[in-house]
Amino acid sequence: QVQLVESGGGLVQPGGSLRLSCAFSGNIFVTYVMGWYRQGPGGQRELVAAEPSGGVTDYADSVKGRFTISRDNAKNTLYLQMNSLKPEDTAVYYCHARRRIFGNEYWGQGTQVTVSS
């Protein structure tokens, strides 16, 4: 069974940076397409960044140029580097995994990011 464990969230001032990590276990990491989603207070879960399944990395317009998704296959870990954070980035951030071809999907438990002065 795939398990995803996020870490790296916290409280940061506007303009600051955070790096989220998602530790993957339970299957072969490279056979999964990974992504980050977030859910703000009272809002719906939305895509933040997703690895391409055949093209360009997908970023939400609101985070383009500020956030970068990356992965380390040797460590079975997905990252989200978040720079120039804004109060509107405040949300619970979730790691998502989708198995290539078969489509099985998994979610982490989420990590809280709060941007406030």
C-alpha cells in the first residue's frame, strides 16, 4: 500500500520561503506521477503543481515563477520549493500520487502552511 507523508510546513512571514517534502513508500516511486495540491480555509482542493505525464510541468497560475516541484528518485521523495510566499498561499498542502497506466491514486495527510506577519 502506497503511503505519502508530507513535512516541512509551518508559519512563515510574507516574502519568505518553505520547502515541503513528501516521503513515498510502499511501491516503486518512479512508476508514479506526483503532484502537490492545496486546500485553503473554506475552499476546495486545488492543483498547485504536477509533474508532466508527457509534457510540461503543470503549475497553478497563482504560483508560477514562485514554486518549483521536483523529485529525488534515490530518496523516494517529492519536493515543493515555495518562494515569495503570500498570505493567500495559506492552506493545507497535500501530496498526490497517480500510478502510470493503471491510474491508482493516493493522498498524503497534508501539512499546514501559514503565511502571516
